[in-house]
Amino acid sequence: MNFFDRLHDRIRSVDSVVSVGLDPDPSRVPDHLDEYDLPRWAFNRRIIDATHEHAAVYKPNAAFYEDPDGWAALEETIAYAHGKDVPVLLDAKRADIGNTTRQYAQMLEKVDAITVNPYMGRDSLQPFLADEESGVFVLCRTSNPGGADLQDLELETGESVYERVAALADLWNENDNVGLVVGATQPEELEELREQVPDLPFLVPGIGAQGGDAEAAVEYGLADGVGLVNSSRGIIFAGENDGEDFAKASGQAAKQLKARLNQYRGD
């Protein structure tokens, strides 16, 4: 089975489309974990223990692991999540040319899916797209305010840049392994993109700390029931002021988000 088949089964087994973003900002990892060799791994393990029953996927962002101890923490995190039968989506936003992008794509040997940046075109993504078993989420319409600087620009065809990205991603989906990253802060755009590409699952960030629209994220983010709605800080730092019991609040936050999203999922 490819990634989206596996994700479909995972969503059904835990009745959840929640993506838990594992972004262990060292400045916010509880002080009592400093005694461990890899505090970020110690933090993630406790988050996974508390949230795995509610997680369709874990989404570590590579930015929080790009140092020697960080990569070691990430490898431990990936293995532990897999031990809980939870897929791992690496939020890396990678793409480049030739040998470089082939090196980036080697990460798919360790994780189940990855986010990629389409700015350099199809050849920069080819090693990812060619991996039939892994998921490839193409950045399309991001939830940050500055995303409009480029993504909203109108082309001669009358479509916006992000609409062209969606159309290209649909063409690139020859192996049924492509999804889109589409933010939840502009629900009308979510709706329009769903009409344009009815078969591509969306990864929808912006729920939680960024205040995105949960109903729209579910209504338009899922394709045949498959898609992901991400929360990072809103879950992993929910117990930031709870000392050694921090993970308990994270578990409750994940459970609550699952219930909130499930109101809109239907059968």
C-alpha cells in the first residue's frame, strides 16, 4: 500500500485526521528534561505516549532538528512513532536540482511522507514523485500572511500562482502519492481548491495557534475521507506551565481537537 492507503487505514483505526506537529523548540522544552542526553527526544517521547491514540500522523518540522543532537533526536522520534503504528510526515519543504534533490529524497527511506517546495518545477521534485510508496505534500497555499506576496499573483491565464501549483500537482500525481499543503486561514480558498483538485488530499496547517477554520479544514481538506489537519504548538505546549506533567495536557489537547474536527467529518 502507498502512503495514502496507509493513512486511510490509520484515520479509520483511530477515528482522527489530527496531525500532531512535533516542533520541540529548545527554549520551550521543560527544564527538567535537560538532564537527558537528547532533551528533544525525551520531550517527543512523552508527547507521543500522551497523544498517539488521537494522532493520524506525526509531523516533525526539520527546522527543529538541524544539528547533530537534533538529527539523533529525530531518528529516535521516527522509530518510536512507528513503534506506535503512527506514520511520520517530515515537514522539510525540500527541493533542488540533480544530485541535491536526490539526496534530499533519501529521507523517504526513514519517513512515510514529506513536504516539498514546487518553486523550482517538476524536475526538482522528481525523486520524491517517483517514490510510489511515500507521500509528497506540495506547498500550495500557505497560512502565513506573507504567502500572498507570491502565491496570490495573477498569471496571464487569469489564475493565481497557487492555483497553477494545484493544477500542476494534480498532473504530477501519476503514482497517487501527491497531496497539497493548503492553509486553513482562508476557507474560501480551501473550497475553491477542493473544487479544482477533487482527488488530492490536503495537509491543512493553521489550526490552533494561527486560528484557522476547523470546519472548512475538514469539509474541504479531505478527499474521500483522507487528509490531515495539523496542530503543533497548540498540542505539544498545552501543558507548558505544568512542569513534569506537561504531556497530560498535550494528550487532552489532541483528544479535544480530534473531537472538534470529527463534528464535521460525517460518516
